[in-house]
Amino acid sequence: MAIPDEEFIRGNVPMTKQEIRILTLAKAQVKPGDVVIDIGAGTGSLSIEAAMIARQVFAVERNNEAIELIEQNAEKFGVDNIIIINAEAPNGLEGISKIDTAIIGGSGGNLTKILDTIDRRLKSGGRIVINCITIQTLSETLEYFKNHDNYKYEAIQVQINRLNQVGQYDMAKALNPIYIITAINER
Amino acid sequence: MAIPDEEFIRGNVPMTKQEIRILTLAKAQVKPGDVVIDIGAGTGSLSIEAAMIARQVFAVERNNEAIELIEQNAEKFGVDNIIIINAEAPNGLEGISKIDTAIIGGSGGNLTKILDTIDRRLKSGGRIVINCITIQTLSETLEYFKNHDNYKYEAIQVQINRLNQVGQYDMAKALNPIYIITAINER
Amino acid sequence: MAIPDEEFIRGNVPMTKQEIRILTLAKAQVKPGDVVIDIGAGTGSLSIEAAMIARQVFAVERNNEAIELIEQNAEKFGVDNIIIINAEAPNGLEGISKIDTAIIGGSGGNLTKILDTIDRRLKSGGRIVINCITIQTLSETLEYFKNHDNYKYEAIQVQINRLNQVGQYDMAKALNPIYIITAINER
Amino acid sequence: MAIPDEEFIRGNVPMTKQEIRILTLAKAQVKPGDVVIDIGAGTGSLSIEAAMIARQVFAVERNNEAIELIEQNAEKFGVDNIIIINAEAPNGLEGISKIDTAIIGGSGGNLTKILDTIDRRLKSGGRIVINCITIQTLSETLEYFKNHDNYKYEAIQVQINRLNQVGQYDMAKALNPIYIITAINER
């Protein structure tokens, strides 16, 4: 856990920053034996850190450049329990049953459909953790969990500033803020 | 007040962002009739907004590219009460007495000397407002005012996120945070 | 402008904090001669600072305790161009035509109706500035302006931390973040 | 990891919030077999989460009420590898050699002495993680690591807003920001 950003092979695909990965995975409470799905896996950074703990990770990603990065990163970090699903979610999720944890880093405009599909496959006590960078995704997420009372949720906004060392000075450089919503299936 | 950032001529000189200008000038309480000094004037954005209210603004700046921008911006906004002092502060401040407000946007490593020089010229009830982007400048500023008990000060950190409109989405883009310290001379 | 928070008479009514007032009023671009409406006026802090610049301010407020505070604060600050409308907006706005600026600090669940009512009364080039403390109000605001293309809008999130002076230390105390949306009527 | 705040027994002792604990422990990279010291242990929340991973945790705390809470929490969470040292650090650290990780949540004005004491006991590759809530402690920390070039450090500021569920609304409640500095001993 807490792999530094620069250790991942990145290309031009946006990557969840280290502190957000740390908080997302901690909120997700991934445990040994778990089945995890990572939707909008991007560079695979979250998938790889989850795969170091869980039994099986399904990384769902529609972008071909990103899929290559996931493969390269999985190899680099010696992780062999990630199955990459080249699809636009919720497509590609049909075959997966009994999900312990779903992490959603990107939803491509299909969030509600994705949540419905996960909902039918999520174990009792299972968790959904969603990273939102737009107000619309945040709003849709909150509305979903307000309307599905089998979920208890919490939501936080995280803003990280990194202090860059410039000569004798430490100068704050802001990372973009992100909302992390964690829902537990109590059904 | 509240001139949008893109209306200033900028070049490669860093510019105080609109929201920070607004808060800095409001904390500075610039009034008609005032004499204002703006140290580390950069593009002149703070000088120009101050000059729209005050009687006289002295813009102190050591960088030649910046000085040209101040001149161009002063002309663009039709402001003729800014005197540009091409010097590295505290140099260039000797001739100015009876300062109502000092704004410090950049101190080039000379902060304590600059504050000492201002202190001898600041009217009773006058204000010093300092924008700090490094922890070291912030720390030096706080220490100065703790050790000079003719000043009462307050300090805030300001973090602004702008929502960029990307298609149907609004996506947060962080500006770097800044500390604003406001000291009032009660001597 | 920039009246310190503690100078307002407050009671138990929540008050917009100084830095948020400063930014709201700057974004609102209130000018001499303007007609301003302040919806959800609360303690009247925004109304009073607007009234120091504008020709006429209408403060709309449904809560009786708040209305007394507006009256007391108006008297304290010697402001006599505020008309208090004791109503739940959009009620009470019928008689006001030709609004230059509308400030919305609280909408009591009626935001879209309030915006529709303002829209029919807002001058060309007039501004609406909305302070949102909930995701739902923010989301409704953004959706409104996306669907009404006579408006150009910008939105920011503002987070202020105040450094409290505790002995020799300066300790950050967070204020709750707020979104400020500014829309200009270009019709 | 990621124990919710409300599960700890708290009393009136300030407690590091969940998200800060998560980030602090991830930055600390605590591993099985490690010896960890937690200075200014407070309620023991960091000690307990560290003890679930490490071989041995020494919790240093000068406050008697806090010490009782550490004992109660250790019992509640079934953790038996915490040794509580009732002392004002750096006192109490003399007997501990070969530290893998030092976490400093509170330094009671003795930060430099504490860091010197840890420095003599920290293994090569060992980590120091410091949580700072005042500018003075932050500044002293940065200066220490700038002046001791056996350390490579990084520093972040973390600001968390929690969305409180109030009826149909989600309303942001700010937690106070905190700086987390992580230094690695490369000697």
C-alpha cells in the first residue's frame, strides 16, 4: 500500500493520486479472500494495490491505451490476480457474481446503470467506493444511495496540497479535490 | 474591483488570482486619499485595483519584464496614479513617508528588512497585508508580528477551486492555496 | 466593505462569514444606483454591505428572529435603504421589477422557482450570485444555468482556514466550505 | 485499518480523525515485525492501528487521562503489544533502540529534542511521520529535515470535508486541516 505515484507506468492516462488511492482502499476495506471490481481502472493503480490484498480483482476499462498500462503495471508489480475486462461498464460485469467490493473511478456517463448492475451482485455487507471529480457524478451518486435504502453511505471531500521543495522554500501545490463516497450494503 | 484575470496583460509573470486580489484588497481596506505601496507588484494587478480607489500607489518591482507589464496594464485600465519603483525592496522605499497601506505580494527573501522599513513609515492605524505562498515566508511573517506588539494581526489560508465546464459536467480545478496575513499598526 | 463578523448583531441566526461576504459582493459587482435583492437575508450582513454601495436593497427573509436582527444591524450601521420583505421567496418578489443584482444566501427548497421569478425581473447584464452549502443546491443551481442559455456562469468553491493565535502558536481552524456561483444575464 | 472514529473510547482527549490516521499509517509504511513509537499518543488511536500490524508499539504520553484511554482502547480492540510510557518525550525514549517507525502526533514544544533523540535510534530506511496542526511545528519540522541531510522528506496538507446528511441534503462540514510530513532516514 502507499506505492508512490512515480512507480506506476503512466502514459497519458489520468491516474488516481497516491493519497486518494490510500483513502479509497482504506474506505473499501479490502480483505484477503475478497472479490473486487475496479470500474474505470485507468492505469490500474487501484487494481494493483487492491490485488496485493484481495483474492481476485476484475479491472473494467474501455480504453485500449489504459489496458496496456494495466498489463504493464501488473507485470511490474508482480501481481497475477487481476482479470482485465475490455468493456464499457456496465457491460462486462454480467459474469461476475458475489462481489465483495466495487471501486468506481470512472463511469463514463453510465453511473446509475453501473450501480444497478453492481447492486444485483454485491454481497451483504459489501462496499461500493466511488471517486467523483464532477459535481454531476457526485450528485447522481448521492441521489442513488438516498433512493436505495439498503445502503448506508458516507461522503467526504479530500483536498491535498503537496509542499514542493524549491531551494530553501516549501511551496504548496494543490491537487484537484475529489469526493469519495463509501456505501455499505446492509441488505 | 473584481477585474477578471484574463483582462490583465500577463506575459510569463505569475499573477495573483482574482479571488485572492479581492480578499487582499478588502483586508487592506484601501480608501480614497490613501497612499499604498505594493511590493513585488508583478503584473501590477493589485496595484491597478488599489489605484482605482487610492490617491497614490507605489509599485515596487525588481523584474524588468514585470515592470513593462505594469506600465501596459496601467495604460489599459486608464490608471495614472501608480509610480513604478524599479528596485529590490526594501530599496526604493526611502523616499516614501506616511504609508496608509502596504501590500506585499513578493519579498525576494528580504521580508524582515522590508517589514522594518515599512514599520518606520506606516501611519497609526495603517495596514500591512501579506500574501504568502511558502511556509517559510508565512512563518517569518507570523514571527515578525508576534515580536512587534504594536501590531494586531489575523491570518487566513484561502483555497479556491474553480469549476470548469466540460460538456455537461462541472469539474473542480484547484488553485494553489495562499495565506493572507493582515496586520494593523496600533501604535 | 469587509466589516468584521463580530461587529454584526447575530443572535442564533447563521451568518455568512466575512471572507464569503467579501467574495460574494465582489462577484456581484454591486454599483451605486443599483437595485439589489438579498434572498434568505439572515442577519442582514450581506444586505447591509450591499446597501452601503447600492441605491436600494430588498432583504427577503421568512424568519422573524432574523428580521429583527436585520433591523437592528441596519440601525447599528446607519443604513436606511434596505426594505425588509417578510416572506418566503419567491413570494414577496412580485412588486420588484428591474433588478440589477440578486444575491441568494438561502432558498428554503424553492431555488428553481426563485430563479424563475428573478429571471423575469433581472436587467440585461444583471447578475445572480448564489451561495451554496449543500450539494443538492449546488447541483440544482448548475443545472438551472446549463438549461437557461441566456446566462453565462462561473462557479468556485471557497475554503477558508483561520489561524487562531494560541500562545506562541498559530493553529488552523477550518470554516465550512461554500460554493459561490455567479451568473450574468446576457439576454 | 480504517476503524471509524466513534469506535474509540475518547473522553475529552483530542483524537486524530480517521482519514488522517489512514494517511499517517500509510505514509509510515508500518510492516509486520516493526518497532513503532507513537509520541503524543493521545487516545491511542494511531498506536492501536499500528499495533495491529507491527510487532511492538511504544506509546509515549504525558497526560494521565489519555493514558487511561489508551489502556481502555487497547483492551477494547484486543491489542496486547503496546507498551505505554508515561513520560514527556523525549524522556522515556532512552531505553528504545532500533526504531523502524516514529509517529509524532504531539510534541509539547520539544520537537527538535524529540527528533534528535529519535534520530539516534532510527534504523537505516526507517521513517518519521509527523502530524502538525500549528504553523510553528510545521516550520520547525521542515527546518529540521532541511538541516539533516540524511533525511529525504515529503510534506502534504490534508483537508477533509465530511458531508453531513441533513434530511434530503448533504452539507459539508470541514475538519481542521493538518500537515503530514514523512521523512525517510537514508543514512
